[in-house]
Amino acid sequence: MDPQPSIDDLASRDGFVTTASLAEALGVSRQAAHRHLLAAMRAGRLTRMGAARATRYLPTTPTWRFDLSHVTEEQVWSQIAASDAAVSGLDTAERAITVYVVTAMVNNAIDHSLGTALSVQLAIDAERIAVVVEDDGIGAFASVRRALGLATDLEAAAAITKAKVTSMPERHSGEGFFFSSRVADSFVLESNRLRLIVDTLRDDLAIAAAQRERGTRVEFKIARPPRRTLRAVFEAHTEQFEFAKTRTVVKLFGLGRDFVSRSEARRILEGLDRFREVIVDFEGVPGIGQGFADEVFRVFPSRHPGVRLVPIRMNDEVNFFVERALRASKSRG
């Protein structure tokens, strides 16, 4: 078993790794965990601090720090590219993805965070590229919640996944998070005690509890060579050069419970009229009610005939109510 992913996860979560935490994560003895940590040190991935049981292993990823009030995303990338020799080794596809993600996430921090400080980490090795962007602002979910008048940060986290959601529509399209997360193998956005996880390898989105209360932390990882190009991701969601296709994951709006009401349906549908095609993903949803299904698959299409709704990953109960609503829509159409 390769211990490096567990080492990276612990370092990202806690800022350091200990022999005990790695032994628990891997399910191995402390002696075995210690050998893995020494190997990571020899490879230049970790540096040791402290002694005996107080020993901690810190990641050696280079970090660049900026004042948010006196920097642009272009300046951030230029400084990173000029000071990190590994950037010059990226091929065209790898560089396009890295530049896009770094500048998009930095621009979000500059324009939306209301913070003062920014840090960027970029780790490049033979197997992968990892980016971490952090700020000390109000938090991404709080920013969206305030801008859209939502009741909770959880609603804001779910809303962000639909794309074209931004707290500054006059200056932003709301596309940066969406395309950055879809080109990644792993994309994690953490703020306001919530963690939004986009795992494209498993085709899954999830929201979980987190410790971070203020500020925003974005972590992005891709394999080398990349499994997808930035252009391919854009093309998959584009019609006639317009961002026209998205996916809404129903479970994110209700934490796994049944969806029964029209008001729940309207919350999920909010903003989807801006697209031509919407994948409605029911994975993990145990059931829905007649009113919910009718609102999504009959009422919404009747009001927005230019939007195609495509339901996927339904169990038998969900499929029954969806089919019933679709047939009612066709019979009244």
C-alpha cells in the first residue's frame, strides 16, 4: 500500500503528520509508520520538527504568500512560475490546467473573500500536481449565502455545485469553481465549517463537516499526465461556445433524506433556467414525493421549455414518481 496519499491527507488536514496518526490511518504499527515517514523525508516530501513523542513531520511544499489588497492573479502566477523550476517541466495540457486553477481560485479570493492575506502552495512531482490556495476572509460559503440571500451556508455549498453561481455577477460568471473542480481528480473547498468534495474519479460530490470556521481553503489534485484536458471539460459542457450543460446532485440539498415538497424542488431548480441541459442526479436519494417530482419534471419544463432535464441514477421508488411526472408533462404538452 502506498502511504503517500494518507501522508498528504493528514498533512492537509492537520498541517503535520505524526507517527501515531499515520499508523492509525494506514492500520499499521508505529514502527512501520515511522519507516514510511523516514522514506518521505528522504524523498524531500517532509521535514521533521521536535523530538521523541513530540515529533511532527511537516510538508516541505513551497508556499508563496501575498497581500490580497495589492496583488492580481496574474502577478501571483508570474511569481510562482518564475521561482519554481518544476513549472517549466509541465507540458502544454498540464500547464493550461494549472494556470487556470491557480488564477481562478486566486481571483475568487481577491474579489470575494474580504480577507487580507493569501497563500498558494504548488507541489509538482513525476506523478501528480497539487495546488492549495488559502485566504483569511469570511469564507466562500458565507459569501455566497449573503449574496444570494440563502438561509444557511449548507445551502450555499450545494448551490455552488450548479455553476453560474457568484456573489459578484457583474464581474464574474460563476464558472471558475465549476470547471476547476471538473478538470481535477480531487477538488476540495473548505470554509465555514463545511467541506465540499468533488471526486471526479468516482463521479461523486459530497458535503461534510469541517473544522475551518473562517477563511477558505481550496485543494486541487491531478495525475500526470492529466486524465482530461481543460478544453475537453469545457467542450463537454458547451453548446455553440456557450456554457450550457450542468449537473445538480439532489442529495446535496437534503443530506440524504427524502424530498417531498415543491419548495424543496424550487430550491434545487433555482438558477437552472440559465442552462440548456441539466443532469438531475438522484444517487443516494432514497425517495421523493409526488409534489417534488411534479414541480421538477412537469412545472419547471412547462415554464422553461428550452431546458432539457435528464434524470439519472434513480432507484425504483424515485423512478416511479419521475416517470409519472414526465408522462403528465407529455400528456399536457
